[in-house]
Amino acid sequence: MNTFVSLYWSTVGRKFWTALTGICLVGFVIVHLVGNLTLFMGNQAMNDYAYFLETALHGGLRPFGELALLVLFGVHALTALSATLQNRRGRTQGYAVSRPAGGRSHQTLSSRTMVVTGLILLAFLVLHVAQFRFGVGFDWHVTAESAGSAHPVRDVYRTVVEAFHTPLWMGIYLFVMALLGFHLRHGIWSAFQTLGTINTPLRRALFILGAVLAVLLALGFLVLPVYIYAVVDPAGPFQSAPSTLGGAR
Amino acid sequence: MSTQSMSFNLRVWRQEGPQEPGRLVDYKVVDISPEMSFLEMLDELNVQLTRKGERPVEFDSDCREGICGMCGLVITGVAHGPLSATTTCTLRMRHFQDGQTIEVEPFRAAAFPVLRDLVVDRTALDRIIQAGGFVSQNAGSAPDGNAIPIPKDDAENAMDAASCIGCGACVAACPNASAFLFTSAKVSQLAYLPQGRPEARRRVASMVRQMDLEGFGNCTNHGECEAVCPKEVSIHHIARMRKEYWKAMLG
Amino acid sequence: MNQTFLNAPPEESARILDARIPPGPLERKWTDHRGHVSLVSPANKRKHTILVVGTGLAGGAAAAALGELGYRVLNFCIQDSPRRAHSVAAQGGINASKNYQNDGDSDFRLFYDTVKGGDFRAREANVYRLAELSGAIIDQCVAQGVPFAREYGGTLANRSFGGAQVSRTFYARGQTGQQLLLGAYGSLMRQVAAGTVTMLARREMLDLVLVDGRARGIVCRNLVTGELETYAGDAVLLATGGYSTVFYLSTNAVNCNNSAAWRCHKRGAFFANPCFTQIHPTCIPQEAETQSKLTLMSESLRNDGRVWVPAKAGDHRSAAEIPESERDYYLERIYPAFGNLVPRDIASRAAKRMCDEGKGVGKTGRAVFLDFQAALERLGRPVIAERYGNLFHMYEEITAEDPYRVPMRIYPAPHYTMGGLWVDYNLMTTIPGLFALGEANFSDHGANRLGASALMQGLADGYFVIPYTLGAYLAEWRPQPISTEHEAFAQAAAEVRQGIQSLLEVAGKEPVRDLWRRLGHICWERVGMSREASGLNQALEEIRDLRKSFWQEVCIPGGERELNRSLEMAIRVADYLEFAELLAMDALHREESCGGHFREEFRTPEGEALRDDERFTYVAAWEYTGDLQRPRLHKENLKFEHVQPGQRSYK
């Protein structure tokens, strides 16, 4: 019988979740990039944005968002990994010679390395969250009301600026953001194909549009560190004080 | 008749049985004319081997005009060889360089065990069809052929999907050894036709489950399958199968 | 070897074969017969095991239909999957007297056309039944999800095909056979899943097992392991196709062979009209000696293509260099009424005649042009591409010539065999319990088959005839259960093994393929498109000689109990060497020209086929009397009550 579980955990069923979460995550990446762009507007703008995220929906947006992201990343990675393991079992004896057929194929280096780029992105994510969410930070009092109160926001701007003046961090970010673009090059159109929402003309358009979007997103994320490294003064001036609350926020 | 004669350095997979280890063996084949098909070239190799008292290379073929789907080899790393929209039997030797080294391997997938040399067992594909790739229609009870009008476009789309010859090249070419294109071609054909609708949900769920049980891989949208498909069955049908599947899953 | 009888007239049996045609008016025969035959009760059907050999349109449809009824069916095929049977390669379409086009079609007209097309050598009652069932086939296939071509209004599209003057051909692009077969295959797979049909692929039937004079089982070779396997049942249905590959080069698949039918013949089934072979006019000419098969292109091409040769013999200019005035559109010239659409046998022979006169084109001079220039100018490239795109593509792939710019070159090739095991109206052979369906029997096409009729016959036999006639046979006989423990099975298997052993013991040097090619050459040259007594006598001797050589020179590498294509092929060729003799003998005995059988000695002053209704209005059914013994001729007299035989005229 076709049970609930067998339907949802079949090859087709599983990839449904990979694709759906993938599309949501692309949405998240876009929002994230837009948020990051406030950096160009300086200290105040960025931390205003941070303050907004912290306080929106009576402070409910952040925990909800974090939980949602955790689930999205978790499901995306889990379903994709288990599919990859299944794919490995699909061909136990490999070819001596194998090459892409070209022509109508959608195979790219990006499509062949999804699991690798995905895993690197996952590792980076841990690092990224540790650094900007749980790492040592500085308090920033966004508004007059919040000045001196016990509820400052984190001075994200300062953390970012300091991080991107470290060549190692800079290198890691540049590398990973390029990989993100690489991951999305196949990921975006593929998700729509997996959801079965596209016909042939749309697929061909999306195959190209997906690539364009992937490049734009990667570029967006790449421009920031370069801008900070080249333009923003690493010494500040910053108006924040070492955090009283540590990284536990 | 062409006077031009070609020769090739073949590296052919030889394997005595499903449990035996296999390996690539080098052969030199001579006196090949450019209009010969790839399989006729192998026939000629076999004649040359037989005359030398060696065991001929076993491979599957039947119609030799690209419609039965029985032949299928991975030639220089590509299923059915370098020419698109072609089966192994209709691939001509003029598409190769004189003196070229050509690797010949069987279609490889865990679900396609090698029986001997280049012959593989593809009955897994039959079992996928058994799971639901049909309309439950007993002989004798059909309504008049024109009783249900079918829009021309739907009939054409169904025909596009139905042109699958079941050769298994999609599986062979897929980096994941996935049978999505094969399975989706049948699901999509019957989904386009009103006759297929009553069983649509059960069909797609059962066929996908059987496909998984056979040990095929998952589809990660490389699209290699479409590129090697001798009938150019589009991955559009994979998208369509998935849509049918969501209906079964969510509905 | 005893060669004395070869040139003597055949020994004739005094007994006239009874086809068991039901009484009553033609259009009531089948309905009445169906309504009166005994039935097997639903509860008893599952107690009957039926062995169906072959999974083409006839075999696949029969196995599926019998499974649906509840019989226990064992279905055998030579390929790795039933979907590969050679029915898959039929391109053009399937006829049905639906009269959807309101152009005057009817069961009677389809019947009439088929009897006339068969040159008045078919059995009227069978042909009428075929026409009567044709409509139900379309209904069945549509219901199965066969994507037939449709009009914008959603109704089924038709085309005129193979010289028919009504549009009664249903088609699915150029892949009608494939789609019909996949429909039957789907039904078959459904029965496999339901447990009524057991599919046994990669098996080749090598003998029929008789118990008390009835067909009770078969011996098969498992083509993967090489083991001999025996299967028992209450009836055996042979749907193993024709014997065109006796010519080596034909449009048939490379695994097509006549061994199953031949071995049934040796067990007592009469072989009817073997000399009725069809040579299809629109094939891609042979290019090389090493070619393994010929490729057919649908004769629908003749709907828009014009056939021509240079008017002068020995004109070797390219097509473009030959001006209109120096071209001979010979079909339009000789047959103004039908022009390029004359039936296959006529078109084929005309092409051969042109080439014999030195007007052939191409490197070999064995080809004529099929030109689309006029149609391209009239209809434009998109229309032609829509109609024939896949065929043009196929042609270009094989010849490296673009038919949009250069005329195609075509030449006739062996394609279909009207002859086959003799069957009565119920499709039963002269062995009780052995039925023959589709191309394997001889029944419906007479001396020449019309285009788009083979698919019709296969499916009619499988879906709609055999379920009734087999039931009647079982209900009347009420068989006792049998198992392969019965000694007849071991004995038959031992005989088959002995045959295989003797093949393997020949320690020759010749690859089987080369010997087969030699046999094909003899048959094509002397028993091919046109035949004459001296050539046929010569063929008989050459076949005997080749048979002797075969048993001394053949080389079969590898052993019995393994996957061994050389051995498979050797078994088939050994049988063909015996069968070819019967083919030539039948051609020699039939001193007339009719349909696909053309004797040089018997033609009208204009060179057309000249029948001899006085002497030859009968089915020649041959009885096997032993190896190297003269076969015995049995006659089934044909009565034409509804169609008056006349000279076929397509002028």
C-alpha cells in the first residue's frame, strides 16, 4: 500500500521538501542580502535594521525566524543528503570512461557538486552563526529611549567591519559566497523543476534566469566584504561598548 | 559501395557472468566501412574473433532500426554514443575518426546487473510498468474510439512521452542511475489522456514506489537523460510526473 | 543425400483440408459461431494453463486477453522484455472500417479490398471476420491510452494508406506499431502484476511437446543460462512471427526466426503457402556486404513522394542533373489510376524491372528515386516535416543524404511473410491444441498483404478471436492436468539437446553469420522477388549443398550452458536450411504468379502477374514426412462467393 510515510519519503516525495525548503532559503538569502546592503548606509542604518529585527512583533519575529530557519536548513540538508546516499547506491560499479553528453543536458559542474557545495555552506553556516549570533559583540544603543537601558542591540556593524579586516575571514567569506552562487546556479531552476511547476519554455528561461540570480546574489554578498576592506576605516569610530550580555543572545 | 576502410582500437568490457569480475579488453578491428552501424562493426569484430577461435563479444540488439530499445552501449563515455537522438544500432561509424580508440561499456546501474559482457538485465523497467503503467481496460469493454474527444495538443504531448523505447539509456547516463525519465514518460503519457485519469493518483504513487524498490537513484535534475534519450523524451515529463505525485501526496 | 525427389512434382494427399468455416451468411458467421461455441466456466479458467509463445501484437494481446479472462498464462519471449517484439517496428498504421471519414468505408469494403489485395488466395470467412473486428481494435487501443493522431476537434485522424481509396488508416506518427504494442504490453504487464500471466523473457522455444497427439507443452532454451526448460499446459499458442530473415537481409529484427514454427511443423503442423513472401517497396537500399539488416521506411512516403528513374538506361547523372523530360515516373505512367500508390507487390516488381533494365540509380544501380520536390513545392517544408520528419531524419542518419534536397533512393526488401502454419477458422493448426496467431499463421492476407493490415490481424487474433476459439477447444476437450514429469517432456528435451550437441560438435571455421548470409543470398536471388523453374531447381540444390557445408564448416565458439549468441544463431540457421527447401519447393509447385509470388513464366503480355485460378485456387499446406523426405501436399480449396476473382488492375 501507499502509506503516508512511503509517499513522503519516496525519491519524489523527499525531493519535494528539498526543493520547497530550497526556494524558501533562496528567499531568505535575498532578504539577508537586502539587509546587508544597509551596511553601505553606515553604522546607524544597519543597527536600526538590527533593532527592527529584534523588536518586531513584540520581539517574536526573531525566535520564530530562527526556528523557521533551523527547520528549513535542517530539512533541506537532511533530505538532500539522504538522496545523495541513495544515489551512491544506484550505481555500485562505475564507468571506466564517462563524459557529459552535452546538447540538451542541464548538467553543469554546479549540478554535479551540489552535495559538496551544500556541505561546505552548512559548515560555513555554523561558523557564521557562531560569529555573528553567538560570538563576542558590542552593545549599541539605537535610539534615545534605549540609551543606557538594559536592552541595547548588538553592534553588528562593528563586528562585520572588524571581521572583514581579517584576511582569513575575508578569504573564507569570498570563497563561500562564490560557492553559494555556484550552489544556486543549479539550485534555483532545479527547485522549480522538482516542484513540477514549469513547462519546457519556462524551464529554459528559468535555467538562464536562475544562473543570473545566482550570480547577482553571489556578487551582492561579495561586494560587501570588498567594500568594507577597501573603504571602511577599521578603527571606527564605533560608538558601542563591549557587550554586557556576552554572546548569549 | 564505399572503398574507404577504417580501423578502430576498441576497449570492450568483458565479463563472463553476473558474479564474475569484468575488465576492459583491447581489440583492434579492421576493414570497417563508414556506413556500417556501430553494431555491425561489433558483428565484424565478432566474425574476426570467431575466425581466430576467440569468444565473441555478447551484446543485445534486435530491430536495428532504433525502435525496439533492446540495444544500448556506453560508447566513449556516453550512452548510445556521441550522436544525439540516436540508438546504438543506428549510429554509423562515419561519426568516428579512423584509428580512434573507442571504449565500449554496458549500461551501468545497480538495478541493471550485467549478465555477460555488454548484456544487462533491464527487467526492473518492466516491473515499474507492472506497478501501474497501464490503463485497466479489459479487452472487449471499450467505448467507441471517438466517444471521448481529446484535444490535439494533449494527444501530441502524450505521444511525445509515449515514444519512449525503454532502452534504459536515461538510467545509464544519469550520474545517479535514476529511472525518473523512463517512469515519468509513462506517467505523463497517461496523465495527458482522459483514459488515464481515473487511475492517475494510484499509478504515480505505485510506479514511484516500485522505482525506489528496484534501487534506482534519485533525480537531481542534471538532465543528462534527456540529452542521451534516442527519442528526445523531455524532462518536462519528469516535472509533470512530480506534479502528478504532489496531487497524490497532498490530495 | 537423396536429391532425386527435388525436381519431381510433389506427392499430393487425397484428403482435402477442412477449414471448419461456420455455416451461414458471411456477415453472420463469426457472430453466430461466437454465440454457439462451448464456454469454459469462470471457475475453471484458472485451472487451465496456456502457453503463449511470442509477445508481439498477436501474442501479447492474446496473453493479456486470456489473463483478463482468468486463465493461467505462461508467456515467452526471445528478447529481454515483451515490449521489444518486432511489431514495435511497424510504422504506417492500422486499418479499421470505422468510416469516420464518411467516405464510403464499410466492413464489406475492407473485406473486399483485403481479398483483392491478397490476389484471391485468402480465405473469405477469415478476412470478413478481420474486417468485422477492426473497429473494436481501435476502441480497445484508444481505451488503453494509445495516443493516436487526432484532429483539432479531438476526433481520431485517418489517412489513406497503401493504395486504399478510403481513409481508414489510424496512426500514431510513424510509430503506430510501437504504440499498439506498448498498449498490449501495458495490458500484459497489468496481468503479470495480477498474477494471471507469468512472463518468461529471454527464452527461445525449440520444440513442441505432444501427448496423445495434442500440444501439451514446449521445450525452451533459457538464453541466459543455456539450460533447457520444459513447460506443460493445455494449449500452446504460437505467435512467433514470420520467416523473412530466411533472406538474411530483411526489414525484420535480427532475432526474428522461424525455428518455433518449423519445429511445430516437424511435429505435425502443416505449413501453408511458404512461397507467399512480401517484398516491401520503400526500403533503404543495401550499401555494404556486411550490412546486418535493411531498414524500412513507411510506405506512407508514397502518398507524397514520386517514384522515378532516368528514362534512358545507363544514365549515371545525379538526380539534379536529370531534367524533367528525361525522367520516367514509371508508376504514374504504367498505373495512372493508382500511380505511386499501387500495392506493394506491384511497386516492388516495377522497381526491380526498372533496375533490371539498367535504369537503377545509386552506386549499386539497385535503387530508384523517391522524390519529394513536387510535394515540397506544393505543401512547403513544414507540412512535409510534420508528416515525414522522423522518416527523413532516419534516412539521413543512414545514408548521410538530406531528402529535403536530394531524392531518396529506395529499393524493395523482404518484409513480411503471408505464409505460415496452416490454421482453421479457429486459428488451430493441424495439431490439436496448437494455435497459430498473427504473422505466424497463413490465414488472412492471401498472396499479398495490404499496408496497415498486419497490425490489424495480430490484434484481432489476440484480443478478439483466440479468447473464444481457445475456450471452445478447452470446453469440448476438458483436458486432464499434466505436468512436465510426463515422459514426453524429457524425451523432447533430450532430442533438442542432441541437436544442440551435434551443432557444437561441428568443429568448423565459418562464423554462423557468414553461412546465414550465403543462405540469404541464394533465397534472395532465386526465391526472391521473381522466380522461375530453373532458378528454383538450382536453389533447391544450392540449399542442399549449403546445408552440407553448414554441418561441416560452422564454428560456434563457447558452450551450451551459457549466454551464447553464436549458438542461438546456429540453431536458427540450421532450421532455415531445412525450411528454405520447402520455401523453394512451394514456389516451384505454384505454377502461376499471384501477389508476392511472381513466376517469370507466368505473366501477362504487359509483364503483370498472371494467376491460374483454374489450377491454383487453393492453399498449399505441406506436411512434414521426415528429414530429406519429400513433403506431402494438402490442399484447402478456396471458394469465393462474395468477391469474384478477377485480374487485379490498378491501371
